[in-house]
Amino acid sequence: MTPVLEARDLVRRSLKNFDLETQSAVIHYWVDDMTLEEVAEVLGRSVPTIRKRLNAFTEATGQAMREGDGGVA
């Protein structure tokens, strides 16, 4: 499997570990290319809340990648 596909697989697996609102924030922000403000508006949350959720996801995913859990180093 290529490093890009491994990273995508890790992201998919990581999404399952988060609540639906965080999953939605991640998808809207990174896949749909929405701004923090747009994501916050769509989800009915504040920008700091969305930022916190995105940071938690990237921290968890980054940690898994650093540990070699199917990700790229």
C-alpha cells in the first residue's frame, strides 16, 4: 500500500473513534474545504469549539502516525 493510501486508511479508522460532530467538522474542513467559520455555522457551534475538535483529531491521528499505526512517518 502506498503512503498516501495508508494515511487515508488511518484517517478513516481514526474518524470512527470520534463523535459524529467531530467527524462532520473534519470532513467539512479538510474534505469540503470549508473555513472554520463556515464549519462552525453549519454545525451550530463556536469557532473555538470547532478548532478544539479539529485539534483533538489531528493530535490523535498524528500520534497514531508517529507510532507507525499504518501511517507514514
